[in-house]
Amino acid sequence: MNTTHTYPAQWFIVLITLFLCSSVKAQTKYTLSYFTTTAQANSPLLNDYNNQVISNKIDSAKLRAAYGFIVTGEANAGYAPNISGWGYDNALTNGQSLFAGVKVVKEFISRNNLNTRLKAYDAGIAQILAQKNLSIQTLNKQITDQYIATYTSQQKYELSREIIGLLNQEDMILKKLTRQSVFKQTDYLTFKVTLQQNELTLQQQQAEWQSNYALLNYLSGIVDTRFPPLDAPSFDKVLFATDFKQSVYTRIFEADSMKIKNDSEIIQYNYRPKITGFSDGGYQSSLIQTPYRNFGLGMGVGVSIPIYNGHQKKMLLQQNQLALQTRQKYLEQTKRQYQQQIFQIQNQMEQYHKMLEMANQQINYARTLVEANAKQLPTGDIRMVDFILSINNLLSLKGNIIQYNATLFNLQNQMQYLIIQ
């Protein structure tokens, strides 16, 4: 009987469960993206930028409300006594007064004027988002730098463990051969010193690896005392850097320019006539004659026309133009630095690729030599000094390869996150 046809729903649920379990396992893997994503989530600076965006949106809503109808309830009472002719003139004060009512005020503004003022908040949000993007790149680069340092120290630690494992295997053989007088006691002691030196180096590299790992967790905002192995860092864009027109620096310039131009338009509107309408209704009386009839309403219009203020408008517009020219000069300099940095990184990457290729060719010979020497040890056909020298050469070449890869990782990190200092 075929159970797969009898219980298709059960088999489907099992497959989905296995898929979800594997997905959760993959998500908890200690990769570069895990640390950068966690660092962004824990960053108070990025959270500050998010709150600034929300605050600007609130300010935009407040501005709309400020140019709408403003309704207030008011009440005031006054009494000015006049005794034997001494006191305020009753013709002016009525002796006593009472007002209670509602006042409505509105400043009339054109739609273009209001939209221009609202654009100031859109420009502010664009500036915040541009700075946030730069902060994200800076944070990612910082985390990646530390990730590479941690991964490099991890590789050096693993290399030392590999070499010590090889030396421990040979130690048992050499100890036996020394007892059989195949090797001198001094030769064996020389080997033993080399083994102990590598064991000390292993402890130092373990301490360095764990120290770098702790710093990586610290920068990412992670509290963890474990040291699980890290994957090799991977980069999305390593051959071609982001075009400068699409870079964060161009976006910052565009946001700043939009803000400066919008400020110029607001200055123009600030020096146009302003019209304000107001109206009130309620009870206002001197309480002298027929106070029960003093319910009513009033309305009016106010006009403000700027005439002369020492040419401040012209000077403000000049300042804005100077600010725009300054930003343009900074952008041009940043573009030159950006392009020069790309050239330097590409040139360095090319050189290290060549060095890495040569080192990989040399290590094949070094590994073959160590294996051949290890086979000759039991027969005593090779000197102990030569065997140790071959191991040190292999260790040195592997260390160079680790360092070359670390340098390439750092160059790729710089290419992906081009930060102009």
C-alpha cells in the first residue's frame, strides 16, 4: 500500500516543517549580514534619524493647522471706578465691561505659498534620509572591518591548530625513533621546542580571536559569550563601485540644494503682503444700559505690507546663493576623491590577486615537501632541522595567504562602502 498517496496532507505538512526548520537554522548562522543587520537594528543613531523623520512629518501637519481656522474661547471682565470725578474717563472705559465669546482667526495664504512652506519639511526629510544612508554605510563598513579582523584571526588560529596537529603526530614517531637512536636527543629537543612554541602561539591567537570576536559583538550591540565559527565574508559588489551620480554624496547634495532653493522661495513669499481675517461672537457689555441686549458678533480684516527693512531680502537671497555655490564646490571635490579612491582600490586589488595566485602555487610545493619529509623521518634520511624548516615555510606561506585574503576582503569592503574621509 502506497502511504504517500493515502496521506498526502500529512506528507506536505512534514515537508513544510522541515523547510521552516532549515530556514530558521540558516537565519541563525553567524554571517556578515547577520552582524550588519543586528548592528543597524541596535543603533541608537539610526533610531534617532527615524524619529527625526516622524517629527518632521508632525511639523508639516502643524504648519497646515497653523494656516487653517484658529478658534479660541475668550472671556474677560474689567472694572475702572470713578470716585468724585477721580479715575479713568468713563467715556473710554465705560466704568466696567464684560466679554465672553468665541474668536476665529485665519491668515489667508495662496496654495503655492503653503505648498512651498510644506516642501521645506519634505526637503528636511530628504536631508535626514541622506544622512541616515551615509550612517548606514559607515556602520556597515565599521562592522565589516571588524568582521574581517575576527575572521582573519580565526583562520590564523585554525592554521596553528592544523600545524600543531601535524607536529603532535610526528612527535610520537620521533620520540620512538630517538629512543632507537635514529635521531639524536638534541634533535628531538629541537623539535620539542618548536612544538611548544607553536602551542604558545596557538594560545595567543586564540586570545586574539576571542578578543576580536568580543569587539565585533560589542559594536553590533550583541551580548553573547560564545565564539561560534564565522563564515567567510561575502560582498555584493566588488568589481564595480556605485556610480557617483547614484552615490550617497550626490543624494546629500541634492537634498541640501533642494532645501536651499526652497528657502529662497520662502524668503520671496515672506516679503509679500499678508491678509488676516478675524471674527468673534458672544456677549460684550458695559453693564450700564440694557445689558441683556449686548449679544452680538464682529468681524474684520488686517493687511500687512512690507515697505522697507534695509534690503534684508536681497541679502538673505545672496546668502542662500553663496551656500549653494559652496555645496557645489564640495561636491566637485568629493567626486574627484571618489574617482581617485576607486582607481587606487582597483589597482591594489589587482596586485593582491597576483600575489595570492603566486602564493597558492608556492604552497603546493611547500606542502609536497612537508609530506615527503614526513615519510623520510622514520628512516632517518632527513635532518630534523630540514623537517622543521619545511614546516615553518609551509606555515609562513599559509599565513601570507591568510593575510593576502584579509587585505583583499578589506579592499572589497572599501569598494562596496566608499566613504570619503
